[in-house]
Amino acid sequence: MTRRIVFGWVVTSGLLSPRALGCAACFGASDSPMAHGMNWGIAVLLGVISTVLALVASFFVFVIRREKSLPEQESVAPERPV
């Protein structure tokens, strides 16, 4: 029982420690390698999201252009046998 309580306190204090949750930008070390890596990570994620959105938009433009290039068909109701 004592081990469980001690383990709980250690985990809780580790999770609530400001040093455990902060990054280089939060503590003012903006020239550290961690901050540079974080900036590159943000740039890469923005690039991936922009690429995916551009591909989705270009797909819909392609579908709309293709639909407009098809010859128009008359909508004729199918004949029913009497």
C-alpha cells in the first residue's frame, strides 16, 4: 500500500512539474536546438496540410471540368411495358 502511494505521488509530481510540460519556447531559449526543431516541425506540418488541401481542391476542379466536357444527354423516361 505504501509503494502505491509513493508511486502515485511521484507520477503526480512528475506530471504537474512545470519543467516536464514546458518546451524551449516557454522558457525563453528560442535559439536552442529544440526550438529550431519545433519550428521546422511546424513548417513541415503546414506544408503537408497545404499540399493535401491543394490536392483535394484540384481533384474537385478536375471533376467539375470533366463533367462540363461531357456531351449533354437528354433525360428520357424509360418506357414501361403495358
